Amino acid sequence: MVKIKSYADGSIGTRELDAGVFGERVLGRTLKEAVVMYEANRRQGTHKAKTRSEVKGPNRKLWKQKHTGRARMGSTKSPIWTGGGVAFPPVPRDYSYHMPKKARRVALFTAIFGKLRDGEVAVAEGFPTDKPSTKQAFAVLKALDMTRSVTVVTDGLDRNLWLSLRNVPGVKVMPAADLNAHDVTVRRFMVCTPPALESLAARAKAFVDAKRPRQES
């Protein structure tokens, strides 16, 4: 069991959470592979440089091969000349790749476990529900002392909360169903609504139970 910050009815408190459902230790290698994968999948891969065959210019030989006292040279498009082509240029490519689904889930749960272990997770009530209010939503984060570099996790798509915090620097609002290891680790803090935290814990427990071997009756 670990203690995490909680905010409800305008006051700060603590609540206990069973961190064991998310794992027993941080699996650093799996977590790193997942974060690198998500970063790679975001790359556009539109880099491009010209080879000597793509550089505009004449192909004639600049001077004869011998008896000039100068180094032999073919054309101005040679890679060793300024303005020439590049010998092994970068070309557009697709950097994306995918880890197995179970490995991505393990990475997510081990990232959450690391945040819980480091005391960087909080559960909060009191976010605006009737209409967007940046002042009210930011007051909750300020009370938790988690105003910079924070991921706010909701149980479902909460448009009012998203509109409230979308212009706050360093804050991202997203539903628990879309959460991944990169979203957890890229920001320092994670603030969850009570239903969102329960949803994540239920997903982790179901994942662990599914991996256990079934006992024959």
C-alpha cells in the first residue's frame, strides 16, 4: 500500500492505494522500449538531401585527367565540392514500429507503479462539470502543488475539463482509455479523477489475472 495525495471538498488529504496491482518493481527495459517506440512513431521522417545525380549542374569534366598539376576532378556535383551532392544523404523513411500489445500494457502499468512509488500521483475531485472554468480547474492543481508538467486523467472524455486546461502550459487532459507509458513518463505528475484511478486499477488487475494459469477443476 502507498499513500497518495487527494483533493476533495476544498481540502488536501491522503488516501491509500494498493500499488501492487500495477506491479512489484519498475521494469526499466520494457518501459524504455515503449517510450522509444512512441517517440519513433511520432517522427515524420521527411528529411531529404540530394545525391550528386539530383544536383543541378553540368556533367562535363572540369579539366583533363593528367598533366595539369591539379587533383583529378569529374564535375562540380562531386560530394567533396561546395554545393555538390551528399554521398550518403538522408532520405524519407518510416520510423514507426510496434511492440506487442501485452508489452505495451506492461509498460503502462510499470510506469504508473513508478509514479506511485515516487509519490507523483494524486487523486482529485472538484474539477468543473457544468461549464469550463480554467480558474476552478487550475485551483485544484495548485492545491495539490502539481501545476507544472502534469497529466490529468479522466474516466471518459471530459470536454469541460479539457476546455478548462487546454491552454495551461505543461498540462494535458486525456481519458484513461488513451493513456500510455509515454504520456505517464513524459510529465512529472499524474492527477486522476477517482473513477479514472479505479478504472486503471481494474485494468491492471484484470491483466494480471489473465496472465495467471488457470487451475483445472
